[in-house]
Amino acid sequence: MRSNWLRTVLSSVFVLFMLASAHLLMVVINAMEARAAAPQPAAGLVARLYTDIPLADELDAAREKARTDDARAVLDAAIADVRAGRPFEARTLPVTPFLVYAALGLCLLGMVLLFVTARIASDAGQTILGIFAGNLIWTGAVEYGLTIAARTFGVGKTFAVVDGQVAAVYGEYVLLKHTWGPMLLVLAYLLFVESSRCPLFLWWREHVHFMRGAVASGRIDNYGPRSAFQYATTVWAFYLLLLWAYDETVFGVHGVFTHAVLFSALAGSLYCVWRLHQHRGWGPAIRYAVGAMIVVWTPIEILGKWGALHQPWIILQSSSVIACFGGLAVGTWLLWRAPRQRFPTGRAEPA
């Protein structure tokens, strides 16, 4: 029983710190780009804006997040122009070589970790490195790939003050919201492929019998690539859910659907933690924790969007860096060692 609780807690904490650190990693890279490349809105394109809420309200929200009096003054002037009906224009930041190299570097590091997983015998070790790889490849190839695309085509979602000018930022989430087509293709493949062992698809197959044959049950020698794919696609799916929920032309940030997602995720969190506690073996528990903790993370994202919850992982400060990256490092070390520990039976737990 003690090992069950330890497995549940460690795998959950590891994934939660991974999610928080993924946000903070982008904040750090963005700050490094600002310092190393100093991109200026004047060098960017006039933005096509796709905000979740009316333009003046989006500027108000940006003002609330501004951290200096100068930035608030710039946004106050923009808000006055919009409310008075005067022309308002914002530009996206230009694509910098730093951003391109950062995206490629993250992808390369993720691929190296996937290569290393093939040299690790432990199921749990393969899974841990696979999750790191999935996080790095998702951040580099998708998040920053779409950031580069948004800047290239002049797409913006909200605002920030850069060098005394209002800049249109986060256009990558506008583009990401419209990747539902590729996601549908991935889901269709996973729904029918016999080797998929995702609990969600296995449950579906038990209740809707459209498979021609039995689900494949052969040995898997390396869980690293599967874990990377699982992490990236699960993050992707929940991104799409929230981005469409926030769209005021569809559901709305404070709409009934967003509330339903919040309460469904809260209820689902209890179920997912209970199911996680039933798992035997560290590798299966860690893999199940990916989906379970992303469900747990969803109410945190919604409450943060509403401004009801402080999100230190999106603010670059020493306490956030120490807490997120330090917590992830300690959690990874403990999780890596745990399968090798001896428990009351006198045997090491299965990895």
C-alpha cells in the first residue's frame, strides 16, 4: 500500500512540474530572445488581430498584466484611441535568428533524448525520458514553429508593450486553434490501430465493437517514443479544447461550456487520481499520470484565464525558476530512483 501511494504521488508531482516548467521554459526563452535579439515591433508586420474578447477589453486585460508604469501608460493611450473610435494599429514582432535556433535546438535535444531511450532497459526510465523528449519537441516544433509562422504572416491574439510600443503577440495560439483537422486525423488513426493501448481508446473499443481483430498485446521494448507521442498529443488535445472554449464567437471565456469543462475536469481529476492509484508498476503509472495530470491541470488553466488564480510559472522571477525547474529536477531524481528502492516485501518495485 505504501508503494502505491508513493507511486501515485511521485508520478503526479513529476508531470505537474513538467507542465509548469514547460510554460516557464517558454517565458525564459522569450526573455532571452528579448535580451539577445531585441526584436522591435517596427520591424514586424501590421497585425491581423484575433482576440478572444472585444479589442478594448483585450487591451484592458493587457494593462492589468503590465508590470511597469510606462507600459500601462502606453496601453492607456491605446485604450483611449479604441474607445474614441480612432484608428489603432499593432504590429507583430519580427522573426529573429535566435528564435529559429531556439526552436531547432529544442527539437534536436528532444530527438537526442528519444535516441537515448533505446539504450535504457528500465520501462520507467524510458517513459521519463520520453516525456522530456515529447515536451521539448512539442515546444520547439509546434509552439515555436507556430510562433515563427504567426510572426511571418502577421497574426496576433493579445497585446504586450515592447520598447514603448503596443505589440501583437501570441498569434501562435490562433494558428494552433485551427489545427483541429490534423488532430482529427491522429484520433481517427489511434481509434482504429490495433497496437494503441491508450485507456480512453481501449474503453471505447470495449463498448463500441468496430475492430476487425483483437487489440495487439505483444511486447514493447521501448516506451520512450510512445511516451513522447502521448505527452505531445494529450497537451495538443487539451489546448484545442480550451482555445475553442475561450472563443467568444463559439462558447466564450465565461460561457456555459467553459464552466462545464471546468467542473467536468474537477470531477474527472478525482477519477483519474483514483485510477492512477490502481496501477501496478512504475512505467504504467507514469504514463497514465500524463493524461491524468493534464486533466488536473485544466481547471488551473481556466481559473488562471479568469484571473482567479495566480500563475507564477508564466512570470520570470527567481522564485518561479527555483520552484518550477528545481521541483522538476528533484521530482525526476526521486522518480528515477524509486523503482529501484526496496519495499517491505524485500523486492524492488517493477519498473
